[in-house]
Amino acid sequence: MIYISPSLLAADFSRLGEEVDRIESAGANYLHLDIMDGNFVPNISFGPGVVASLRKKSMLIFDVHMMVFNPERYIDRFMKAGADIITVHYEAVKDPTALLRSMREREIRAGISVSPETPIENVIPLVDAGLCNMVLVMTVKPGFGGQKLIPETLDKVRKLRRYAERHGIELDIEVDGGISADNIAQCSSAGANVFVAGTAIFGSKKPNAVIKQMRLKAHDNPFMG
Ligand code: DX5
Ligand code: ZN
């Protein structure tokens, strides 16, 4: 299943509600919410209050990407704010196994993310143990929207999808950073099925056309093994 997850980071923050409406009616599946603490990443974005306000306005699946050190401090708050999926960074957590296990107990869909410098092998044991529903492979250095996709990161997507297929593991693989209709085919054929796009979707006057084109290209370029 293909999911398109526009990143709110590229929206007009003076009109957040309208912006979310605009991409919801344009056919998005998820809303990607980038939480940045000015510590794990140099940038600061927004917190659970903004997520809770948007929750009242939108039916989209809220895909919360925590670029925060020790995210365990905030899981409950984001759950309460209406998160449907919470992804934490492998690099930001002391004990990923314990955290993912406790997220599973709280019945929140859990993701684990790897920054470009982190080998994909590091998260394989977590996937193997069935502790996460999704792996987010960062295709840029986390922290800012509008960057260019680093092609080598797609090798990690391919490796992970091969592993999951070989072991019969059902897994969502999300790619995030610099994704557009121009390169989504490379991402989907590498094995990704959840596509984050900030600039490409919120930055467009015709987000419905962009989403449609992205979906079509991902569909036409499935994982090649
Ligand atoms: C970057 C964020 C991304 C970002 C994507 O650290 O995790 O979600 O908003 O934005 P674009 O699509 O503009 O690269
Ligand atoms: Zn993100």
C-alpha cells in the first residue's frame, strides 16, 4: 500500500488549519509532523499543542516524526495530542528495544528512524523482534525541509526491503527528505511505500496534481528485488 505523507514543515504557519484542509482534500493519506528540539537537530519546530489543535480539524493519519533526544519523555503527550504513528530516532534513544516495547504496550503505532550516517543493520534486530511497524529512512540530514535527496540512502531502503521480504515481515518503509514526483520512482523501486514530501506538496499551488502524480509513479515503479 502506498501512502503519501505531506510534511507540515513546509506549510504556511500563519494559516495552519487551512493548509491542512488543502492537502487533506488534495488526497493525502498522512500528515507528517516534524518535532524538532533544537538539540538533536539544530532547528526548533512545534510541540504537542499544535498537534492537538490540528487533530480537531483533520481526519488524516497523524505521522509524528520526533527529532528529539530522549523522546520517551514525550510519547504520552503526543498520544494524547492525537498522534497515530510516532517515530523516534535510533540515534536519540538510549534503549530503543525498551522504548519500542513500551510503545507497543501503549498500543501506539511505532516507527524507528535512521539518519543518513546510521547503518540500516542497526535497526534489523528491532524489525526482527516485531517491535516496530515502520522504519523511516532519512534521505537527507534531519533538521530542515527543502534539502536535496542523498541517493546513497536508498541503498539502505533496498537492503531493508530485501530483508523484510526474505523473512516474510510486513513493514512500512518511509522515506523523508527531498522527495518529489521527480525522484519518487527511485524510492518506490528501492522498496519504500510511505513517502514524505514537504516542499513538493505544500509548496505547490496544485497539491492534488502533485499527490496524484507521486502516487501514480510509485505505483508504476514497484520494488524490483
Ligand atoms: C527534515 C524533516 C522532513 C522535511 C521534509 O528533517 O524530517 O520531514 O520536512 O521536507 P522536504 O520534503 O521539503 O525535504
Ligand atoms: Zn520528517
